[in-house]
Amino acid sequence: MIDGAALEELTAALPGRISTTPADLTRYSRDQGPILEAALPVAVVRARSVEDVQVLLRWATRHGVPVVSRGAGSGVSGGAHATTGCVILSLELMNRIVEVHPDDETAVVEPGVINADLNAAVARYGLMYAPDPASYRWSTLGGNVATNAGGLRCAKYGVTRDSVLALDVVLADGTLISTGHRTFKGVAGYDLTALITGSEGTLGVVVGITVRLRYLPQAIHTLAAFFDDFPQAAAGVLAIGRARVQPAILELLDGRTLEALDGAHGSDLRLRGGSLLLVQTDGYGAAAEAAAVREVLTGLGAVISEQGSDEADRLIDLRRHSRGDEVDDLYRVGEDVAVPKSKLVPYVAALEDMAVRHGVNLKVVAHAGDGNLHPTFWVERSEGPVAQECLEKALDESVRHALDLGGTITGEHGVGQYKRRWLAWEQSPEVIDLQARLKQVFDPSNILNPGKAIVS
């Protein structure tokens, strides 16, 4: 534990930056992920500059105090949960868009910049920042980098790592380093930028980000294709690929998800089909690509919404919020496994079998363009602890089966605290050991987000 003198030293070094009020300690103690072991930090530091971060980490190294950095707290894997005796480092006030270079198609931002705010700032130049997690309206770029966040546009534009060119990072001892380059190409030395992106705050604290921007599409066409069932819709995903059309967004929702949306928004989606495939094409060829997609999907029996792109665009927005907010509910568990696209149908069939055998409910949404699924199992609260055990068994089996099909335990949410129990299922002891040794090089005292992301 931090003694009073050490905390007084930190308060004197960072005047006006430290809070120990019960309300702040509680507010900053967690993200949106499931809680395995609840803990409160001893203090919250709201940094306003790189120097603030350096002062904190030098102090933490001297006193052996764990530091958990966070942005908006929108993560769903517990990567920003407080651990016993830690200090929470909030980067939300470091929110400047430092530079935008339209001709270079790059921007330099601080980690607290909101994803949507960056997009609003660069739209005037005909540019966009491509990664768009469902939380893009409130998640920060620093948090997106920490988890290598994905989003709906991943099918065409990739995940966060594909848009990060360079990073400014404060190491555990307070040393400031810069990695990467401001050019699209650059192969000098080891790719530390790629390594730190997705490291969930375990290797250093990101204090500056240089991102690659993309062209804002001149045209967008969105189709809502209703199928009788999930297998038919998944067949549509493969058919679009075989037609060699690359949608910007390709999302798949099963019948139970449509029922949930109807219940929440008063729509009639489930009456129109047993599964919904949302397809968005963009760019100068958007109309031609949409026409090709329409032809392919109608040939497979899909009913394409005749209400046009406006309705389909509204459905895209509903899709971003289709998993619900109760991600930490003991009676609702969900994941973000990914499997090869060709395995979508057999994997969902296996999920449905698991739900029946374990006596739980299931709904599935998927970033179908890259095989990233978000299955959610749930039971009624009234069913009690036994039902919770059934949920956990179904969840474990679903993760194991995704690995058996050549998939991964996390497509975009990160390992955090919650998924460390599955990491050894996916990675060999040799790989896990190598990661632990890398962690020791960057953070020899193990003060940066300990107990998260890797098994050490």
C-alpha cells in the first residue's frame, strides 16, 4: 500500500491533478467489462501533459506503485479495471488534435481525443479516420490504440493498428520515446509501434499518436438484405467475397438480435426475415458495387429492403448498439471471438447446439466481413446461480470451439483481465514466455497495468 508520505509527495509534484474522493475512486475503478475482483485505486491522476505522465511514472517506479492508464473507460474486457494498491492514470484531459496534414493524409493527436471528434475535424479536408468501434462517439484514440480496436469498417479498412503510423510513449521509468514514422512506408528496425498498439497499457503509456487518414467516400450505398435464416445470410457473405466485391461494412444479425431490436425500438425486423445482412459500399464505385451485391444476394433468395439506403443506414446505427449495455450482468455473457469466414455457418450451428445443451439463450451479431462474431448467452435473473454456471460453461465451450476452427479468443476487444483465463488455450507456453520477457524489458518492476493482457 502507498503510505501517506508517498501520496503527499505525488500531490505536491502534481498539484491539482490528484483526486482521492470516494466518488472519483469509484468512478475510475473500472471499465465496462466483467469484474472478477473488485478493487478501488488509492488515487486518480488526471494528466494534462506528457510531463505529468512522466512525473507520475517516475514516482510510481520509486515507490513500486502499479499504474493503470485509461481513457473513456469504454473497454469491455476489464483492461482498465483498478487493481489493489494502484493509481489510475486518466488521459481524458489530454485531448488536443495537435496537427492535421491534409496533403500527407495524417494527423497527430493526444490520447484523450474522442474518435468521433477526430473524424469531425478532418471531414472538412475530405478525409476520415477509418477505425470505428461501436463506442466511437465516446471512446478515445488512446483507448483504441491500447486495445487495437476494430469496428464496422474493419472489413475494408482494417483495425486500429492499420491506421497508426507512430507513437509517443512514456515508459515505466518516465523515459519518453517515439516509435514509427510519419510516412506510410517505413521498415527501419523492429516495429515497436505495432507491438505497443494492442498492448493494453502493459508496455508503456501512449501520450501521442500519429494516424493515417483515408479519403472520405464521395458516395455510400447501404443495403439491408433479409434472409430466412442465418446459414443463408452467411452464404451471402461468402458469395459477396467470391464476386470479389469489398464492402466497407458487412454485418450479420441473427433472428434473436432482430427480436431484441424490435423490442427496444418498436421495429418489425423479425417479421421481415430470420436474419439480416447489412452491406455498405463506398467510394466512386459504390453504386456499381452495390448493384453487384444486390444481384448476388437476390440470387440467393434475399429480400432487399425497398425503403432505400436511408433505412439501411438507420439499421447500421442500430447495429452498433445491438449487443445491449449490460456487459457486466452476471446473467448475460458475451464474447468477440473470430473464426475464418468459411467457418461462420458451422460455428453458429455449434453455438446454437451449446445453447440448447446448457439451457441458455443465445443471440449472435457478427462483423461478417472478417469473421469476428459477438455471441451473447443469457438467462433470466430468477434462475439464480445455477444458471450462471451454465452460462460460464457455454461461454468456455464457445471459445474452445472457435479455437478448434482456427479462430481466436478476441477479435477486437482485447484480453484485458477477463480473457486471461483463455490465453493459454490459444498461445503456446513458448509464446507466452516470450511475451512475459518482453514485458520485463519494458517494465522491469511490473508496475504498468499488472495482471492484464498477458499471462506472466
